[in-house]
Amino acid sequence: MSPAKILVLTTTYPANETDWSGAFIHSLVLAIQRRGFEVEVIAPSNGQSYGPQFINGVHVSRFAYFWPRSLERLTKGAGGIPENMSKCILAKFQIAPMMVIFVLRTLIAVRRFDVIYANWIGAGLVGALVSRISGKPMVVSFRGDDGYLARDNRLWRMFTKWVLRQSSFVTTVSSELLKIMRDLGADPARLTLPRFGVDTTVFCPAPRTENSDGRVRIIFVGSLIPKKGLQDLIKAMGNPEFRNTSLTIVGDGYYSEDLKDLAREKLMNHCEIFWKGITPPREVAKLMRQSDILVLPSYTEGSPNVVKEAMASGLPVIGTRVGGVPDLVSHGKTGLLYEPGDVEALRECLFKLVKDENMRVEMGRLSKEKLDQGGLNWDTTAADFESIFLRVIG
């Protein structure tokens, strides 16, 4: 019997093995392939690659959606499509040609596949239309901003309800998104929250060592855009009581120069700061093993992989009560939670963990234990999706 064939649609996908844009989609695809499925990915260009390519054995087909290609803006840079549309008029005009070409490319390819698997609402719209035309079943995953747009915006709510009606199965990455989809009319019998995981062979604990200067090492990993909240972390650490800390910042984005100016104003006299830029996943894992605390001060999230990566690395997490973060971080046990934008509350959380090494170590241990007990790795994620795919094929 030939393996089932899955056509994966996504608006974000890494350009190579070291690119972290949509790296969690790639990790899931690899795990699905390991379970014997035949997989192909269709995605718009990210400005770096076009046409067919293979990444770790995964067949990826990328298409251009605007000419000249140098003017493509919709899928380039940190923050993805919603962020690009909010700050670039040209990106808004590119959504229509991108969607038309996406539909055409998918219609051509879908005949060879058994299931369409779409990620985010943009790919979900494409998959829903192609599913209706071709009769092939579609599974769709809502991953964060797409679900919140459907909740808060009438037009996106209309689009999302149509996608839900066309879908054979709907998955979300957090309990909050699950509730949103249920409220929008998703059939509870075809709605589920799989275990979305992390690569525990790459992200793993290391013996805790102190820097030669005895600083407590804090790390932030994410896009340097306002909604990730790094500005709040910098403000919170703008206090001489944090003179025995260091801050490592991994990521890049259009807000980076403003953040560096803010850091020079708030931190340069007492806190050592390292700007690492875009960093390959294995180097991120190494930096986490060298750190003591992960801070994610986001204003919006789905189920952030960086939190799972920190948990797998044995780090306590300070995060905001948004999206799937409370599903992952048990306040007072594996980390500390606060309301987004509350700089003073963030400062208090930092004080607690910076001053108490025993608390940091114990929370980090319990973080790793919670991740392991929940089976949050890519093999369990792929097993959950295998049962979904076989169900819709059947």
C-alpha cells in the first residue's frame, strides 16, 4: 500500500536548515515524513528562494507573487503577513496576487495528494477553496494572530467561518484558540488541540554554570517588533538593582534600532547586553543552555515554541498571560506570569528570580519535567496528526 500523501500549505516556511522563520512548521513536516507520509510544501517566496528545493529531504515549492521580485513585501521580514500589511501599503496590494497564484499552484498540485494541510488563515482560505473544487479533504491549523483577527474583526470572522465549514478537521495551538474556533461554529467533533512539540534532541538542559563575573543571564528570543514587548523588558531592567545581570537578545526586525536606542538609555550603565541578531536554531539552543531565565513579554501569542524550547532547556520562564503561554507556564511553579504591558509587574517577576538562585533552579527542573510529562516533542505531535490525517482520509 502506497503512503498517504499530504500537501502542506503555509505562508511562512524556512529558506534553509538555519532559517528560523516558520521553523516549527518544518519540524512538524519532518516528523510527519518520518511516520511514512509523503509530503510536499507549497509556500510563497520569502525573498530568498524561488521554485522547487529540498530542505532536509522535504520537497518545498516556492512561488513569486509580485514583479519585479525585489518589490515583494508581503512575506518578507519579521512578524509575517499581518505585521507587513500593517506597516507597508505595497504589502496590502500584494495580498490579492499572492492568493490567486497560491490557489492556482495548489490546484495544479493537489491531484497527486490525499489531504491538504493548511497553516494559518491565509493558507486556510486557499486550501478551503481548492478542497471545495477538488473534493480533497482539508485539515487547517490556527496558530495565533489569525484566530484573534477572526474574534475581533468582522471581515476576518466571515472568512474564518467559511474556512471552518469547508474543513474536514480543525486544530489549534492553544486552549484559548480552541474556544475561539468553537465559538465561531467549528464542529466540536472535528476540532482538537494536538500536542505541539519541540525538538528535544536540540533543546536540552546543561549543567548550570556561572559567568566569571557572577551575572544572572537573561535571554529574549523573538522578532524585534513592538508586539513582542522587548521594550517592556528593557524598561523593567532599567534599574541599578539589575547591575548583576546580562541580557542576550536573539532576533531581528524593523524595530531593532529603536530598541537599541532605548537600551543605551536604560541599561548601558549597569547591565551587560548582547545583540545576537538572527541565529540558527542550534545556536539558540546553545545560548539557552548558557542562560538562567527566558523572558517573553509578548502582547499576543499562539503557543510560542520559544517557551517550549526554554522548558526543554530547563529554564524558568517569565511570560505574559496571553494566548497559549498560561497553558505552558504554571505560575509560581515553572515560571512567573504577568499582564502584558505591566512593566512594574515584569520588574517584580525579574527581581524574584534574579535574587533567588534556588527558585530559578527548581522552576527550571519543574519546567523540563512538565514538558516531558506532556509529551511535547515532535514525534508525539506527528502521531497526533497521523490519527487526524488517517481519519479524514477514511
